[in-house]
Amino acid sequence: MTTNMKLQKLTAEVARILNVDSVEPDVGLGELGVDSLVIVELLLACEQIYGGRVSPEDLNIDQYTTLSDFDRNFTKAAAEAHAEDALV
């Protein structure tokens, strides 16, 4: 799955979680109305879409974080995890 496809899947999942028709990937989470409970669902969705597990502390999530930011961070984390696995 390409990065663009993953971001589309992520935005669709967030729209489902928030019970809205669609969300823009470059809008801050605060503007979308994302709270701490939604962050947990969002992290679980990201783990399924991107593979692997990432600590919320590693993502530096705040109200200005966008879904595009999540996409970049999870893509990077997944690549690093695969690189570490290849070394073992």
C-alpha cells in the first residue's frame, strides 16, 4: 500500500471515528475536535494501517498535529522498525 493510500485510509477512519462525512488531512486535530479518547482510537488505527507499534510520546501529538503529520511519523517509524528487524 502506498503512502498516499495509507493517508486516504487514515482520513477515512478518522471521519468514521468522528462520525463525519470526511476530514482534511492538513487540518489540526484540535480543529477536528479530536480529544484524548479519539487519540487512542487514532493510534490503534495507525498501528493497523502502517503496521507496528509507536508510543504516543514519540509522536509529539498536540492540537496542531495533522493527519498528514501522523502519516509522515508512522511511515518513518515503520521504516525504522523494519530496518531494525533486518539487522537482527
